[in-house]
Amino acid sequence: MESLMITKDYMEAVKALKDAITKSRYRAAQHVNKEVLYLNYAIGRFISINSRTAKWGSNAIKIISGLLQKEMPVLNGYSKTNLI
């Protein structure tokens, strides 16, 4: 088997690639977090407006939460408690 010769150039290349990957992943996480915040704000606003202006009953949020969980079973974080 050929022995690998790890040079300073290779180590610098690995460091540069690792830094680029890490920075890119961090930026991606920031964008995802921003989108989730926008989504949750919009959901809260939607529920707030409709609970005041629509003819929703006292169980509306519980029913909506249950239907969301039924329609999207892998969806987490939208229980009745979280939607209130």
C-alpha cells in the first residue's frame, strides 16, 4: 500500500475547505431560522386575527391543531399549547 504524504499544502487546503463548509452551514442555519420565525409570526398573526374576527368557537385552536397533526403527521411544534 502506498504511504500518504501529508504536506503543509494539503493541511492548508483542508483548513480552507473546512472553513468554507462551516461558514456555509452557519449561513444556511441563519436563513432557516429566519424563515421559521417569519412562519411562526405569520401563523400567530393569522390565529390572532381570525380568533377575534371569525366565528371560531372556543375549541377552534384545538381542532385546527389536531387537523394539522393529522394532515402532516411529521410536523412538530404546532400543538394546541404552541398555537395559543
